[in-house]
Amino acid sequence: MTVTDWLLDPSGLTPHGFCLSWVPGLIWLHAGSDAIIGLSYFSIPLTLAWFVRKRGDLAYRWVGHLFMAFILACGLTHMLAVMTLWVPAYGVEGLEKLLTALLSVATAVMLWPVVPRVLALPTPAQLSLLNAELTRTVEEQSRTAALLRDSEAKVLAANSELERRVAERTAELSAANAQLTQALAERAAVTAALRAAKSDLEEMVAERTAALKQRDLLLREVYHRVKNNLQVIDGLVMMQSLQLTDPEARQALAGLRSRVYALGLVHQQLMASPDLETFDIAPFLQELASNILQSGADDRVSLRISLCPLTVNLDFAIPLGLLVTELITNSLKHAFPDGQGTITMEMCRRAEGDVLLVIADDGTGAAAPEAGQPAGAYGRGVGSMIMKGLVGQLDGTMTVRVDQGTRVEIILPAPPVGPASQPGMDAAP
């Protein structure tokens, strides 16, 4: 038996109705059901074919054709099932089922890769949302176009107004330019006059600067000569004191030397001053007091200094230096009979604006007035008279207090120049 006979020759086989014992109810149940299913399967491909034809923009059209072939094969399978109830054409039915199987496998295999792509396509809801958004965009663009047309009309009107104003402004600027040209000509004449005046002024300033330099040179030379002359006088006094045997005379010459040193130190400070007129008196007083202590005191006498910065001129510095010289010399002469003690010198600005100078010692001291008495009661010697005269020359007041030592407080009006900007000084030899 050939394959063809095996598939197409139904001899020797019984129809499917035989298996159902030719029961009419079962025969017509299977025949009717398979016929209805087959007709339904035949109608579905027709609907799909009409849909694919009407939707020319449909993506993946081949999927529709594949489904149509698969469904037609399924419908033919049910129709052959009706035929095999009476005709045993099982070979033809088997071939048709094989075709259906191949179409179903092909459809299943080719459908899976397409599913993600189909799912990526916009849904009707998404398309409706996009369409609504597009409609709104078009409406907004329409409104924007209307606004642009209105703005263009306004810009044209503004441009016309601007051209009118530019014309007016151009006329004003032309007039202003003419006035400016005239003003520049006048200014050029004034500038020439100012240059001539500047030249004359620079010449005068140069002459004045040269004169000031000559004056400064002359002042430094004068201060230097005065200082040298005072040093000569100090040397002569020292030589004279070495020839004397009288202690009081030698002590008087030592006091004179201290005063001469104070005068020389003032001129030395002025000679080093930038303006040759003023200097800070705090370093001057410190050097002056230290020199007096080194030249006339025992090593056991110490000096404690606290001075605020104070800028002074020559008229203020000389009497103040002589006054400090007399006070420290007086303390060294009378306060320490055993050669041991401390001298304190302080200077500060008071809240009232004046200057307070204090010179005190912790020695036994000489005879002095009661605490709080004026300067007139403090001693009757030459030194006391000098101190009174110096305090009066500075328009100040002096108060002497004796309590475990002698304390002299001198209140002086502020000098007519500002205070130095340098910090205060504290020193002790």
C-alpha cells in the first residue's frame, strides 16, 4: 500500500458515526456543533480581511493574514469532522489537521516577538490624550499669534512715536552740541590760563620747598650746636666740680649738670623729630629720669615709670624736663638716707582733659607740709623756687603729700598739640 492509498483510500475503515452506534441524537449533535463552529470560523477570516483592507495604515498586516489562514484551517477541520461522521476520509482529515498544526505553530512562534511591539503602540486613551494636548497647543498658538499681531501693531505705533522723538532729540542734541563746542572753546582758554597759573604755583612751591629745606637744615644745625654747647658747659661744670672740696658746692654743680643735661636732651629730641617742632615727651622723660638715677643714686634705688604718650613743643618740654629733674634730684637727696628705695614717675591724661604728673618715693623724706597743702609751703631752697617757677610757667598746680614717702602731684593743662599715637611706656632700670 502506497502513502497515497494510505492517506486517501478509505476502504476498510468505518465512518465516525459507527463509533457513535449511529445514534441519531449523537450524530446530529456532533454534526450540528461542528458545522456551526466551522461556519463561525469561516466568518471570522472574512471579518478580519474586511478590517485589514479598510485600515490601510494598520501596522503588522501580515499578522492579520496569518490569523485568517489559521482560523480558516480550524474551520475546515470542523467541516471534515462532520464529513467523517458518514465518510471515513481520515487521511484527508489528518492532512488538514497537520496543516492546521503547522499554521498554529507558525502563528504562535511569530506572535510572541510582535506582542511587545504592539504593546508599545499608543492606546486609544493615550491617542485621545495626545490629541487633546495637541488641540490645546494649537489653541495656545492661535492665541499667541493673535497677541503677536496685536504686539506688532503696537510696535509699529511705538516705532512711529520713537522716530518722532528721535527727530526731536536730534534737533536738541544739535543745539546742545553747538553750545558744547562753544563751552569747550571757553574751557580751552580757561585751561591755558590754569596751566600758566599751575606753572607759577609749582615754581612758588619749589621755592617754598627749598626754603623749608634750608630752614630745617638750619634748625637741625642750631639744635646740634646748642646741644654741643650744652655738652661743653656740662664738661666745664664737671671739671670745676672735681676741683671743689665743699660737698654742698659739688652737689649744687651736680644739680646744675642735671639741668643742663635736660636742656641738651630736649634739643636732641627735637633734632630727631620729623617736623623739628614737636616730639613725644614720654621717651624723653624716661631717658632723663634714668640718666639722673644712674649718675647720682645708689644701685639699690630703683625707678618705676608709667607714662602716657604726649606730643609737646619746645616751650612745654623744657620747663617740664627741668621740673622732673628737680623732683627726682630732690628725692635722691632727701628720701633715702640709707641708700635704698623706689622712685615712681607716672603721667596720664585725666577725664577733664588735662595732664597729671606724679613723682613719688617710698623714703623717709625731708620736712614737707601737711598732706594736701599747696606748693608754696614745699621747701624754701633754690630747688623749691625753681620748681614753683616752672609750674607757674606751665600754668599748672602742684600738690605735695607725705605718707610713707613723699608724693608730688602736678596738674598741667594739655599742650596745644595732639597726643602722640604711640603706646604708653613702662620701664624700670
